[in-house]
Amino acid sequence: MAARSRTYLPHYIWACLILGSCKGHVYQNFSCITYNWDEYLTCSWALSPLYNEPVYTTSLTWQLPQFAIWSSCPDLSSGTCTWSLGGNDGIKDTDPHQPIRVCLHLRNDNRAIESECHEVDIENKVKPATVSDLVAKPQYPNCICAQWTHQKVIPSKIFSLEISSPGSATIQKNVRMDSFYDYDDSSEFQSGSYTNLTVCNLSYFVNYTISVRVGAIDMDDNQIGYWSDSLAINVVTSKTVPSGPPSLPQGGYTLSAVNGKGYRLARIYWTSLPKHAWNGETITYELEAFPVDGCGSRTVRLSRRNTSAEFDIMYTCSYNIKVWSRNEIGRSKDVSVLLLEQNVLQRPREVSMTDGHTDLVTISWLEPKDVKPTLLLKYTVYWCPRSPRQLCQGSFNYRTVISPISYEDVYLRTTVRMEGYPNVTYMYGVSTDINITGTVASSGFVWTDCSMLSTDKLKNPRISFEGYPSEKRVRVSWIYLNCAQAMIKKANSVHYDVTSCPSDKCEELSTESKEAYVDLHSISAGQEVCVTIAVRLGTVSGPTSRVYCYTQSLQGTQYPLHAVLVSLVIISGAVVVAIVGTILYVAFKWWTKPTKCSIPKIPTGGNDSEQTTTGDLVQPLVGNGSAVSTGRTTVTTETALIVND
């Protein structure tokens, strides 16, 4: 029986039949670049992975379309072929102004099994060389002049200059051809042939990045081929005075109580000037406050780096407040003005935060008494990060809210955004403002520190216990203080979640009203119970409090057993300390008791050996004086000394 012969198909045929990778898919990413018009042409490609085996090789042939002669690649390497175009006095492999046809041949065992051809327009594949000698300098008032050179002096190219800075839109300018003239002979610019471009209307004192690239153009001035690599440089524009003053809201001030001399402390607030409006390296604020209507108070002039200033004013005077911005160049041309009139309007009541989600919070307040809502009435809400001294630390913000025509004692609300939530504590305030004959009068405001709704203000209630041993009942009561109490008072829906653990098993309780207590049953005398409290205001839940424990008091006493034991220990200790102290005091007094003794008198003259003795006293032979003469020194003695035993 004759053996059957087998026919083996090449890999590329299997790929064609199974994967559909036939003609046109053998080579991928074919592209050509003409470097700098006439230096060299490079074509590159990638072989399909289906043919990436040692048995397959690639050859390249090319020809000018008007000639039938085919030539091999003059410089073939793995995946590339390069032709010299004669630039820089080099050898010319082909004419840079003539298109060519390029064919790639896939070979196996030195046989071409697949071919792929491309038409290459050398002039349309140009990628110019990078520009050089790029320099730039600022020009007053707000311009930048840049200059550069390029090694190819031909008209068929275009330069693209881009000016950018962080936070600003990129500015793009084009120069169609080289300019040959001297623009500036300073040390920053070189004299000679170069291209220059001046761009104005830039921001003051901003660090700009200037980048320049070059591309080829056709006869219709359309960019063709590839852009060159960019060359970049940085330059800072000139300084000038600040662009404007800070924003000064009409109600942006607080007033303290009047002291005994008729003065009160006024603190003025304004918003910080944006960094891009500084026009310099530093910024300060100058304030001037002078009385109006002939009031005899003095004029105040202050300079501050932060966004507030305080000074004393007479409570009977009104003041014009002016604030400027100043940098190292000078003061802003414009000024913000505030009219501070005292005792004109009442401030809003019960300002606090009532709701909050992530960084959005709701501020609420009541209209002031004796102020009727009108279309001219409005409110301004102020907020800022709070410092440990209850002052603004960082940005000062405000928002104006038009007053609705509403009934009295209806809370007004607005929503503001906190930056840095939840790690930054904020203060809030609201002022009453009204437009009277074209002039805005304001009440000023008072800071209310009710800022951290869910993470700060609702986590530490004050909890108390009251035991009823005969009923086996313990009443747990609690209260939230300060801002938390105001939030709970204003909330439409309040729930308290109580966790009670009288034994190994805990019990979850919940109240459905604002009653801040709960009764725990079946608590025997001497039994300990522990609880935690958490409050829910609508959709906002406060954190769970720490654990509080209580031991039920003994039968017939309202005090728990541990409290009685602690009291007995304290009383016993006090008695022991009193007894020991008394003993030490008596011993000290006995030890320090004084004793009297007599010292004999010393004779004043005569023979020292002649004296008479009477009992225990030594009588002097001459006179009754107490002075003893020794020839050089006189000593006076006492007749009695006190000597300690």
C-alpha cells in the first residue's frame, strides 16, 4: 500500500486562512520622516508578530516613479532604512524634492513570499531640527519678548510659540518666516539674524513657560509633516502695584461692649486678595478709619498681613473704613470702603448650624426683633476657619441672602461650603443689612462657633443617673451643651439611640421625641449598668458617646453601694490625718518652749579679785553699772537672757 504524501503549508498561509492576516498585514506602523528638509530620510516599520521568526527576513527596494530602475536600501537595519539627502555637504542618495516608491519584501529561504509598497512624498514628511539660542525677557508693562535662531534659513517653515503658566490658559502665537534684523543688543539678546516675537497683555509677576517649535509649510502656508521637538525657557513678568483692593463687605465687622470710658473694640474683616492679583512677591493691607459728621474721635491708620484689624472707637461716632492692598511696589489704585454706623440695626438672633452633609452645612437664624421684612432688607452670612483664640485663621468668606417676606420667628437658612472638612473648625456669623437712600447700613455680626456638626458638637453629652432600688429602676438623663443644644432645639426630628448593658447582654433602646431620658428596669440593688448615647437629627447622626456606668443603690438609700464605700474611706482617711497632725503639732510646741536663766553681773572697776558673794549673785565692789572696762573695749551686758533648753 502506497504511503500518502502530506503537504505542509507555510505559517503565513495558515495565518491568512485562520486569522485573516494576509496582504497588508505583514508590516505595521510604516512611516517616514525627512529630517530637517534635506539631511536624511528615514522610513521605519514593524513586522507582524505572526512572522517574527528567524526564517523570515525583510528586504527593501525603492525607485523614482519616473524611472524603472529599482535600487536596494542604501542603509538598512532592523526595521529602518535611511537615505542621505545631501544636506550639510553630504552624499545624496536621492533628490529631496522628488517622491519615491518604497517596497518591503518578506522573504523565506531567500524567496520573496509577500510584498508591500508605499508612495513617500519626501517634502511632506519633514521634521525640522529644534530651534536654538532661545532667550526671553520681560518688557514693561506686561509683555514678554522672546528670540531664537534656527539652522535652516528657508521660507517654507512656521514657528509656533506657546506661553503657559499654572492655572492660566495657554497662549499660542505663530511666526510664518524668519526675520533678519537686530532687535536688542543687550547682554540678554545676541545681535545678528534671529526670529523674535513679543506677546503682551500678560499677568504681572507670573512665572511663564515659553516653548518654541518649528514646522514645515506648503505653498499655501499650511503646516505639513511633523513639528520639531520644543525648546522651553522660563521668564517672570514685571511687577506692579496690586490689581485691586480686598473685598470689604458692608457688614464685615464685630463690635464689643462699651467700656467705662465710652469706647468699644471694633474688628474689621475683609477677604484676602487672590494670589494672581498680588502682582508682586508679598501683600499687606492698609486700613484707615476716620470719624464722620464732625465727631471728635481720632483717625486710625493700620497695616496688617492678615485679613482683619481691630481698634477702639467711640460708641457715639460713625466711621468711614477704607482698605487698600500693598506690595513691594506700592499701594493699589482702588480702595474698598465701609460705612460703620452704630446702633442702626439689630443683629439676627440664634445664629447656628442646623444641618450638614460632608462639606456642605446649613446656617440658620431668626430675624431681629422690631425689624419688618422688606424688599430692601437682606442678610450676609460670614464664615472662616477658627483659630484657638476664636479669630479667623485663613480665608474669610461671605454670602448675601435676600430676606423673604415671612412671619416672625421663622428660621431663615442658607447653605455654605466648608473647605478642609472635617478637620477644620469653622465660625459663623450673620449681619442684618438694609439699603437706606442708596447707602447700605448694617448691624455687623457676632461669631457663633457651631461648626462641626457630626464630628465635634454632638459627641459628648452630660449624662446623669437616678436610682430607685425599691422599683428596680434606674433613670438615665442627658443633656447636650452649647451649639449642640441649639441644633437639637431647632431640629425638626430628634431621636436618641441608647445602648444599655445591665449584664453580659446589651439592649438597644430608642426615643422618638426630644425627651432626653430613658428608664431602665430590672436593675437590682448593687447591680451595675453601663450606657452609651447617640443623637440623630433628621439625616445627620452624631457619634456615640463614651461609656458611662452606674451601680444601683442599696435598699433604703438613694446612693449606690460603691459611693457609700468611697465616702467611708474618705472620712476615715480624714480622721487619721487629723489625729496625726494634732500629735505632731503638740510635740513641736513642747520642743520649742522657751526657758529663762540669770547671768551674774560683771564688776565695773577696782581689783578684779575683790568681790563679795551673796547667795547666787555676784555683787560688784564698785558701783551698780553694767559696763565693763577692759581698757580698749566696753561691753554692755543684760541682767537676764532667755536660753532654750
